[in-house]
Amino acid sequence: MVVSEKSIDQDILAQMLMGFGVSSIQRIANIAGATAASRSEVFDLALIDSGQSECDGFALAEAIRRQNDPTLRQLPIVLILGHVRPTDVVRARDCGANLVLTKPFSPQILFDRILWIAQDHRKFIETTTYVGPDRRFKAFGPPLGTKGRRKDDLSATLGEAVGANLSQDAVDDFFAPKRVSV
């Protein structure tokens, strides 16, 4: 799904996708068209150009995340912006977009971002205030001094040792260079 006004930008984006071998591209001009198209088609990716006058990409991303259909709700979303301020990145993250792509971009950059989304293993979070991919990229657990909000967050406190401590020779052996054959 490509969401933007009918424009040269949309044509260039469609040409890039066809160059990657994408055979079915649905061009949509606004939020109403995207909502109607989502009732009859299944999409693999949404590329939303939010720099266009009729399309508020942030609102569309949030509307997609609030759909009842879980397939549509978990659709990967790329917001395409012409000029990105730090507040736009925060707003895109908070509306559930997987990533932000800034104009101008090359076909290689678009391909790399699509590949990154396909290999992204972040969990999908659904709460009353946020729906989208986990905003944390690193699994360091909750911030220090907090309990954690997710059921799989590890405790920040360490337990007692289970086995005997390693000897100094064993510790040194971990850091010693070793010859390996491939």
C-alpha cells in the first residue's frame, strides 16, 4: 500500500517497488481510501508519504494500529517525510510506525529499510495507550530503579551465585587469543 496524493513522488516510489519485484501496488490518496481498501485487500507493507497535503501520515498510522483486524493492525508501516524534526520522529514512534524514511532516498536505502523491517524481531505491543512494535530496540530490561511494565521483563536485582566462582586461570582463558581454523 502506498499512501500519498497522486504525484511524481508516488510514481517514483512505485517504480522503485516494481524494480524490487513487487507485483501488486495499491496507490491510495488519503485516509478514507486507505480505510476502504483495507476492507477488501490484505497488505504486506504500508508506505505512507505524510508530506502530502491531504494525508496526515501520523493519523493514518494510528488509525491502522487501532483497527479491529489483527492482520491490518500489525501491518509494518514506514512513514516517509520530507523534513524531519526530532519531534516528528517521536510522534512517528508513538503512533506505531516501524520506521521513518526521509526524502530524498535511493532505491538501495528503501530496499535496506524494507529488508530491515522483514528481519525485525521486536515484539508487537498492544496497550490502551499504544499499539505497535516495541519501542525498545535493546533488551536491557527495565530502567534501573523500576519494576518493569512487561511480564517478560527481568528483575534488575541479581540473585545468589548457583555454582562455584571461576578461577583466575579460567577467567584469563576467556580473554586469551586463540588460534582457530575455518
